Amino acid sequence: MNEVLKSLETRRSIRSYLPEQIRDEELNQVLEAGTYAPTGMGRQSPIMVVVQEPELVKKLSQMNAAVMGGGNDPFYGAPTVIIVLANADVPTYREDGALVMGNLLNAAHAVGLGSCWINRAREVFETEEGKQLLKEWGIEGNYVGIGNCILGYIKGDVPEAQPRKEGYIVRV
């Protein structure tokens, strides 16, 4: 089987991470893959914000958990978070950001990292606290949260794939 297709088939969402930080070489490869995601008319509406400082990762996790009304760690102890934001002035911003997220997740698996898409980036960065963070980071404009890509070294076993549903493909 083609190596790329095999990687796409074997990637899983990981929800348990070792505490050690990932290497810069791995992170840079994942980020580079994100920059090559297709975007509507090549406008490249998304940006990626990398967070690895433990206290800030914890703060973002708490903000994300607050959106759900809970106190659990929605980042599952992952030491790295890549926040994907996209410029809502571009009509395809949601699709563009989702494609960046997909590239990040698949690239992470290809370089041996665990990853998972964590939702609620939109809600987090709509809050006053979230808007303040964007301002502190120098992010101006009409940026909307698309998703959080958590990264780290996998702790434990990789989950098995769910069986593919009947009728997933319709040929006409």
C-alpha cells in the first residue's frame, strides 16, 4: 500500500500523552505541512498559533473546559497545542482552517506524534479573555477559532479503528 494512504488509514485521535515536550524538528515538520493545506483561491486565510509554555497550555485548557461547563482537561495532558484561527473576511475561512487542521493531524502521525482535534476554539476566542490573548499575541483582524490541534508523544496503546459504516460511499 502507498505510504501516504497507509498513514491516512492508520492515524487515530490520541487522548493520552507523555508529559515530555516534542522536539522542534517534529513540530516544524507538522507546521510546514499545515502551511501546504489547500485554501480557497489560494488565499491562505488561516494562521497557526503554537503554544508550548505549560502554564499557558493549562490556561487554554481551563478556558476550553469552561465552555463545556466542566473541569476536566480537554487537552488530555498534551504538551503542545496548535490553535488554528482563520480570517472570517474570507468566504472559505472555515473550510480553509479545517484543511489546515487535517494536514496537522496527518503530519503528526507521519512523524510519530499523537494528535487530536479539540473543538471550542471559536467559543474560547469569542470571550473577552480569548480576545485579550489574541491582542497580546499581536493577532489583529477578524480571526475566528477553528480548532485546537494537540500534539505529544503517545502514552499507552493506540486505539483500534472503528469499523467503517455501511453506505459510506455512494456511487452514482
